[in-house]
Amino acid sequence: MKILVTGIAGFIGSQLAKRLVERGDTVVGLDNFDGFYHRATKERNLAELRPHIEFIEGDITDRPTLDRILAGKQFDCAVHLAALAGVRPSIRAPWRYSHVNVVGTAHVAEALVAHGVERLIFASSSSVYGNNTLVPYQEAHRVDEPASPYAATKRAGELLLDTFFRLHGLSSTALRFFTVYGPRQRPEMAIHSFARSLELGQPLTLYGDGASSRDYTFIDDIIDGIVGAIERAPRGFRIYNLGGTNPVRLDELVKQLGIAFDKEPVIFREAQAPGDMLQTWADISRARDELGYAPKVLLPEGLRHFQQWLRGNIPW
């Protein structure tokens, strides 16, 4: 297959591209090296891929760039991962998040329709569920009370792509990722940030009383889910949860990190941050039945993989 991957230099994009190359797909990647974190980190993500892919540096909000990539080429599918991520930063910059995540997604969808690409896989987020008290979260649950601008932009992307299917026939599969972690995880995310603090002997800043919980999902399982969507998602617009199905409290996460890194965490507490969800928990029945999704990596094993990667790849 010939597949376009937006956000290819990121945490998930680079590992998806590696999997696609290994299975024999032709991969074209787009990334703008947004300054949310260091370009050097993303360049390291791309280093082993560059000989095996076609890479274009550019922005999803720039329609002429998308047209140049797609013109005269027969893509089987696009996987749209490029976005501004993070709940708390979105509260400080709602306009920018809306511009990149909503306008950018509209540009991608328009360009795919214009150039005859019929399938899109879209990276959505568990954040769309807000503080829904019905758990585990099911795709049919109401998602009209997002707790942050980031969550609102991801829900807007879903609605936009649903409309594009009904108007233009662009089949889109929205994958709601649940707290993805593992090698190459973004540096501001909790597991990565806590791990660096542990290694440097610094206190860990925890927001709230430690009772919040997340459905942590190892990167390899997420990649399995994306590939399952590429291979098996039905025509039309369809939403799937991709989670680990085993929520872990924040205080338990810190305990498990201490075990994985063989260090005693020192805790500094602050009030619960605005926009943070109290819990996430995925019902993956639909993804299991329709995509063959079956997460395998439990948190202790995943943290050991992350620890090995962090100590071998991060310059201290």
C-alpha cells in the first residue's frame, strides 16, 4: 500500500512509519517540526526512517503543500496524526489549537477528496469523553462536554470527518487513543516527565491527591490498532477506542515508576489542574471485534521497556 502519514516525526508517527516500512508499504511522511518540543528529538525519531521513506517538511495548514504531495500519486490511505497535543497548553492557546487541529484537518480532508484518496485514519483522543462518569467509555457515549480546548478540537475533527464522508464519500476512521506511552514518548507527558525527574533526583510534581486514573496504553499496542484500522476498518465513518483496558491511579503509576527505575520518588503536590480528566477507561469491544485489536503490554512491562529506552537515548 502507499500511505501518507502526517506528523511522521512524532512519537506515534515515527513508530507507525517504521512498522509500515517493515511490512512493505510505501510511506510518504509530512511534518513541520513544530516547536512544542525540540526539533532534535524529532530528527532522532526520523533518522532510521529517512532512507526508506519520502519525507516532506511542511504544514497541514498549508493547502498548496498538501496538493504538491498528493498530485499525480495514487495513495491508498492517509493516516492523519499531525496535531497540537496537550490539555494544559491548549487552555493557554485555544486559537492556535483550533487553527492547527481543526483547520489543518479540514485542509487534509479537502486535499484527499480533491486528489481521489478514499480512506483516512484520524488520531482522535480519549479526552473527548470529558469527565463522563459512565465507565468504561464506549464510543456511543455522549461527548458534548469536553474539558479543554484540545478535547474540543479532537471532537470537532471527528464531526468534520463524519460530514466529509456524507458529503464527499471520504471514508474516515477516528481512533480515540488512551494515554499512549513507551519509547519516544513526548517529553512533557507524565511518564516521561516523572522518569526524567527520578533519574535526576528531583521531586515529582503531582496534581491532585493521586486518585485520578488513566488507561495507559503501550505504543506497540497502539500501532497494532492503527494497522488494524488500515487493514480492516469498514467503509464509512467509524470511531474506535484504542486503550489498555486497565486504568491505573496516579499514585500507583508513581509507585510502579519507582520500581521500574529502582528509585524512591519524592513527591511535590499541587492542586488539580484545570482541564484534567479525573479518569479514563476504554471499552475496546468494538475495536476488538472489528479491527482485531488486542492490547498485550501491561504497565509494569511497558515501564521496563520505557526505562531501557530512556537510559539509552536521552543525553543527560
